[in-house]
Amino acid sequence: CVAVGNMLAVNLPLSRLCKTARRAGAMVVGYEAIEQLGDVNAVLCDAEDLFPPGTVVLGGIKTFGNRAGAEEAIMAASALMKEIGGPLSSVFDQVISENEDALPEVEKFHYEPGGGIVGWVDGRKVYIGNRGLLINNRIEAPDRQEETQYASGNRSLVYIAVDAAVAAMLVLNYGADRRKKNELQRLEDSGISVLVRTTDPNVTPALVSRLLGVDSASVGLLDGQLGDEANRLAREDIPRADAVVATKGRMESMMSVVSACVEHKRMTGLLVAIQCAVVVCGFLLVAFMACFGGMQQLSSFTLFLFQLVGLLILIGLPKLRGGR
């Protein structure tokens, strides 16, 4: 007596997965997508995707030196961040919203891992980053007591320096998008790490962990040369290929589909194991009755109940564990 329901056990969860993907603005094309995405152990995203415009808010600006010099420094930093992008670019857009056409020309730039951006704007060297960036470049940083005062209440600081002098300090408040938070937690529950490409020194595993509710051990950073290489690979044209998964471009849609595919592949393995166990139990039951002359008791109704119990387990278990 072989338990039926193998096709249902695989395809009913797949149908639910497709509905989940559709609600998230994505699509999954059959079981091939699960085969390809079911072994994913990490996803790559940009810090700007985790912290889109509106989630990083400017809380205040403290200037050092004369006001005109500070304004020039902020304009140079705004031009630099507009060229680079990232979470800080939206903050500088708030500062220079009326003077965007007057931005100076950016010549070149690079990222110092864990520190921030160093660039050349109109022949002047501009620094945008944390206290460590200033110290590493032998720039005198403000007093730590003053920094602590402004950084209280989970606020973050970004310094702007031009040549060898600090010109301004930005006080920032980072927030979290609820949908991204939910999807990141689902990824973590599925055993998937998140690799964040960033040019913002404030975006650290600790910050992502605190705001998005995931373990900092499941968050990795790609900055400096690693970030540049990741960006190059992400923008590289790839050969023509069949699309087994597609999204509308939202990061949370991609995260939702990946975590669902990983969970579905694990569930399929469990269901196949249960199917085999039910087959073995049926064989042992019939063999036992045949050996002890009890075949007459094996009625059609008994077989039907055995089939029904096995089918309910195969169909019901994914619903109990699925959650979506």
C-alpha cells in the first residue's frame, strides 16, 4: 500500500510560494527556480537599498571655523556624495536642495574602509566620514566630550573636512523600513546572511542589527575594494538566460522570494522523507498481516484511512510550517 499525494505534497506548497511571490511583486517559474535558489546562503544589497531616502534624517549641523568656509565645504561634500550615491546622498540633497546647479566638479574619490570617503573637488581634498577617518589622515578632530554630547540617543555623526581642517559635523538619525525589517528577519530565519555594500561609515553590522532586528553575525560589509568589485559585478552585462525568478526591482521582493525558495526546498526534502516512511509503514503492515493470516481484516476502508492519514500529513505539514 503506497501512500498517494507525492505530486500534491510538492505542488501545493509551490502554489502557495507563487502566491507569496505575486503579493511581493515577483514571480517564480516552477520548481526549477527552487532548485536554483534553494541553496542560496547569502544575498548582496546596497546600503542605499536598506536605508532609502527618508530613513536617514538630518538632525542638525555644527560648523567649525567661518560660516562661508563651512558652506563651501558642505557644497563640495554634496557634490561628492551625489557622484557616489548611498544613504548619505539623500541627506546632502536636503541640505543643497535649492543650490543643486551650483555644485562644484568632482575629480576623483576613494573609500577608506571603516572611515569614509576621500575625494578631490575643484582641486581641494574633501573628507566625509567618522572620527577615525580624521585621525588616520592626521586631521585634528573635535573634542570627544563634544562628540559624545551630539551622538547621544543613538544618533550618528559624519564629519566634513577640507584639506586639513574640519569644517562641519552632521548629526544623523537612521531609521528602518518595516517591510525590509520583516524580510531580513525571514532571511535570517532561513539561514541566509546579508552582505551590504556601503560607502557610509555609519552603516555597520551593529547598526543594521539594532535597527532591523537581525543578529550582527549574519550581516557582512563590503566596502573599499570589495565594495567596488561587488558593484562592478552587479552592473556587468550577463549572457542571455532563462528567467526562473523575476521581480519589479524592489529589494524586499527579492528577499521574500529567496527565503521562500530556501524554505520550500527544505520542506520538499522533509516531505519526501515522510513519504518514504509512510511507504515503509504500509509495506510492514501488509507483510505483518500476510504472515499472521490477517489479510481478511485489510478492508478497502482500512486502506482508505491509511491513505487519508498519509495524505493529510503530506498536505498539512507545509501549512503548519509555512507561515506565509
